[in-house]
Amino acid sequence: MDEISHKIHKIAMLLCLELRAQNQVLKKGVVDEQASSTSLKEQVKQREQSLRKVEQEMDSLTFRNQQLAKRVELLQEELAASEAKGKKRDSPSQQGLQQTQSVFDEDLQKKIQENERLHIQFYEADEQHRQQESQLKVRLEELERDHEQHQGTVDGLTSKYMDTIERLQSAKARLEVKSQTLERETNECRVQTDECQQQLRKCQSELNRQVKQSSCLIQEKVPFNDTKFSDYNSLNVPPHNRRHQLKARDVAGQVLGFVQDLVAALLNFHSYTEQRVHIYPLDSSIEPISPLNQKFSQYLHENAAYVRPLEEGLVQLHQSITEDTVTVLETVAKLKDFADHFTSYTHYLQKILPYQLKSLEEECRASLCTSSLISKNQELQSGMKRITSVFDKLHSYIILLALPSELYHPTGLTYSSAVFTQLAACLHSLHDAVKEMSKHYSQKAGLEQQLPTVTQKLCTTNECLLASLGMLTNSTDKIATFFSNNLDFFTSSTGYGPRGGSGALNPLQAESMLGNKKKASDYMHAIRKPRAESVPYREALLNRRVLTSSTESRQGLTQQVVASQEKIARLEQEKEHWLLETQLGRVRLEKESQRIQDLETQLSSALGGGGGGSPASVGMLTTTPTNEEVGDEESREQLIKTHYMARVGELTTQLQVSDSKAVNFHAECRALAKRLAIAEKSRETLTEEVKLANQNITRLQDELATTKRSYKEQLSMMSDHLCSMNETLSKQREEIDILKLGSKRSSTR
């Protein structure tokens, strides 16, 4: 759990670092876009200012032109007046005036042409500037809208990733707390398990000692049984066919390889179908998919629980077929397990079939689904129905093979050859159905690539689906071809059979044949080893009669053991009794010694006193022993009573303590068992949560890579557009500068 939590923490840190780096890149891109937009706004302002200047210049030129026009009119009037007056003057002066007038006319004509040309150039430049300005404004508005959309997308992704990081951190904290509690409980369970193992070792050692003792008694006392193997040859058992076993193991190994390829193809097909459901017609990373597709995705996510057991069951079947076994339909017990696994997978296909059909109908209801795509979806629906029905037929034939008692006719004939023939035909039908569905899917993928909204993720998923269908087609083709080539081996019944008959081998005959082979092998190994001198048969029978007639049979030994145990219990009671008598004797000895000391002191005091006191003293001495004897008897009874009461109290206390310990130990064992079950369940749930977390991390990484790639593409496109805009602006600036220079030159002239 520590490693798992450490990995989750490490992945979360890496994800945070990557998100921060990407966030910085996005912020930098946003800042660059803002700077470019501000520069474009400034350029637009400068263009407007230059436009205003050009308009002012145009107004001034217009005013100047009007003045010039008025001046021309005045000059024309003066010219007309001068012509009228000049008629009266002399011819030399008239010629000079005409020359001067012609010079003025030429200058005026040049000025008028130049003015018209400047008007035309100014109008064209103004129109071009207005068009470019409108285009730049439209482009600026588009860039601002794109910038707002990108900023919204960036904000949404940032909030989404922050929520994901917070959720992962909270999940990490919960997992760390759970791991600590589980580690603590595991340590406690380990300590209690060690104690239980020590007790188990003690019990095992005691049981081994008892078994060893019982084995010794049985070997010494149980009589010889010569009738155990008397009916070995009562069955009509065929010999063991080693060549048939080698062929069967080789065939099972090849079938295992083909089925492993089939299992891998089915796993890939279901997994990529689940991935496609999350992408099309709605992308789950952008908007939630329909409840139907959510349920379909949930069922597809469980495909490994139904597909993997097919491979495991066939592996067990292959391992059960050895050189020393008898392999026929009646003796292959592991075929029933494989049939059960195939039954569960067939039921799984029937369960997900309605969701597959409804999911295809939902694709047909999409807005961009064309009529050709609808027809291909309908063909895929019929193909999926056909594959499910073929798997159902295969399930029926495999169930029949796994129950060989159903394959026999009352007349003694067998239908196994017909079942194998139909199974081979059904495998070919499965190959045809998978091949047809692969063709329809390939055509559908080609049509989807022509849609305008197709994504790279959908194209990649379609390619993976087509690869898995190709793998599935190849594996079904190999299985069908292999089964057809080895149909004679499957349908033949010449590998095993009873002597002189044509019936099939039953399990009892197979067991007897293997038993005979093992005994023969053991006997051959035994005769090659140095052996002790064996007992003759007649002597063994004689010993058996003696042992049977003797009283030291197992029952007698049991009775002797029971009697010995009763005698031991009686001796224990006597031992307790004599221990008590010994204690009582010690007490009496101490009292007698005390009484003697008292008598000696009284005697010494009596001998040291006067003569009148001697008869009384003698009387006291004569009466004292009787009273002391009565007191000794009472004290003895009291001591016995006290001892037995103390003994009873001690035994009662020990019994209560033992009962309480037993109840406590039983309760602790039950609590440990419950805690162990809870720990296992929590470990499974934590494992599932870790798997889901890994899947979420993988999905987030994919989404992040897709988003990063799309942003890079958009940024590159925007940079290209900005470069082109800069080029056009530079060209326009040069043209405006040229026009300004031309206008300045014209004004100076």
C-alpha cells in the first residue's frame, strides 16, 4: 500500500508539474496574443490618424483647387477683356500678348492634368485604405473572439484540472489513511497469526506423535490382508495407448496457442469498442455521453472477467493431459470447467448484444450520419447478431462434448463424431461471420474519415478496431482449419476400448488401467532395488490367522489403553490422597513434638516443685493426653476439610479461567477472521480504486496531450496569420509613404 500511495503521489506531482508548465505556456500565449492585439489596435489608431491627415490634405487641396479655378476664371475674363482691348492696339503688342497667353494656357493645362491625376491617385489610395482598414477590423474582431474562446477554454481546463488535482489529493489522503489503518491491522493480524501458527505447530507435533504412535501400533498389531488386490483382473481393461496420449497432448497444446490468440483478439476488440463509445457520436471529454452508452461502456469494461477464464480453463485442460493419463471424452474432467467458462462468455455476449444494437442506432440518429453510414450500421447489426448466434451454437456443442453421457444411444452407438463434425462447420461459420463484419467495419471507417467533424482520436480508434478484427479473423481461420484437419483424430474411437469389443472406455476402466500401470511400474522399480527377505505366502497366512485369533487386536488394544488411562487416573487420585496424608502426618508430627516439649517443661517444673504438688501434677499429666488426642482428631478433620475446600475452590477457579480463556480465544479468532475478511475486501476495493485512478490518469494524460497538440496547432496557425498580417501592413505602410511623398512633391511644385 505504501508503494501504491507513493506511486499515486508521484503521478499526482508529475501531473501538477506538467499542468503548471502547460498553464505557464498558455498564459504566455495569451499574453502574446494580448500584446499582438494591442499592437494591432495601435496600428489601427495610427492608420486612422494618417487617414485624417490625408483627408485634411485632401480638403486643403480641394480648397486650393477651387481657388485656382476662380483664379482661372478671373484670368479668362481678364484675357477676354484684354483681347477686346488688344484689337485696338498694334500688331507687335498683340503678338506679345498672344505668346504670353499661350504660355499661361499651357501652364494652366498642366496644372489641371496634374490636379486630376492627384485626385485619381488620392481616391484610389483612399478606397484601398478603407478596404484594408475594414479587413483589418474584421480580422481583429475574429482574433478577439478566438482569444475570448481560447481564454474560456483555458479557464475551463484549468478549473477542471485543479478539481482533478484536488480530488486526487483527497483520494491520496484517504488512501494513505486507509493504508496506515490496514498496515496497523495487518501487524496485529500478523502477531495473532504467529500465535495461532505456534499453537498449530504444537497441535501438529502432538498429532504427528499420536499418528506415529498409532502407525507403530498398527504395523505391529494389524494382521496381513491378502485379499485386497484379488479382483484386479475382474474388469476388461485395455492397455495404455501412449501414442494416443502424445497426440492428444500435442493437439491440446496447439489448440491452446490458437485460443490464446483468440482471447487476445477478443480483449482488444471489446476494449477498443469501449474506447470508441466514449469518442463517437459524443466525446466524453467534452460532453457526457448517453446513459445507454454509459451502461454499454460499463459492461464492455467487464470483458476480461469473461474472456480470460477461457484461456485459463484451456491451460488447465492442457495440463491435465499427460503421458500417464487416459484422454477420452469420458475421462477429461477439465473440459466441463472450460464449457462452464464458455457458457459464461456466451451469456455475456447475449447481454451486451442489445446495447450494441442500440448504440449503432444512436449513431444512425446523429446529425452528420449519411445514408451510406446508416446502411453500414445496419449491416454491422446483422453481423453482430450472426456472431452471437454462432457462439451460442458453439456453446451447445461444447456442452454436449463436456457431458459425454448424453452422446450415447441406447443401442450402444455414439454421436460424438456427428457433434465434432457440426462443431467444425460451426467454426467455419464463425470465421465467415467475423470476416464479413471486419469488411463492413473497414468500409464504415472509410466513410467516417470523410466526415468534416472527424477527429484524430476517432481515426486512431478505428484503426485499432480494424487491427483487432483482423487478428480475430486470422485466429478463427486458424482454429477452423486446424479443427478440420484433425477431425479424424477427434472423431476416431480406436485409441482406447475394451478387449474384444467396440464400445467406448468408461471412467472405471480408465482408473483401473492407470492403477494397474502404476502398480506394474512400482513393482518394476521395486525388483531393481535390494530388498529384505520376503515372507512366504503360507507363513503370511498362518501369521494372519494367529493375529486374527489373538486377543491383541485393535479393539483389545483400545480397551487396554482405556483401562490404562483409568488406572492412571486412579493412581493420580491415590497420589493426591497420599500427598494429603503426608501433609497431615507432618502436622501431627509437629504437634506431637510440641506436646512432648510441653510435657517435658511440665515435668521439669513438677520435679522442681514441692512434694504436695506432685499428685496433682501427676493427675494433670495423666489427664492431658486424652484432651490433646481429642483436639488432634478435631484439628485433623478441620485440616482435611479446609484442604479439600481449598482444592475444590482452586479447581473451580482454574476451570472458570480455562473457560474464560477458551471463550476469549474463540471470540478473538472470530474477530480476527472477520477483520481478515474485511481487510481482504478493503484490499480488493483499494486495488479497484487504484486501477480506476490509473485509468483516470491515463485518460487525463491523453486529453492533455490532445489539448496540447490542438493548442500548438492553433498557435502555429495564429502565428502564420500574424506574419501574413504584418507583411500586408508593411506593404500598406510603404504604399502610404510613397503616396505621401508623391503628394508632398506635388504640393511643393
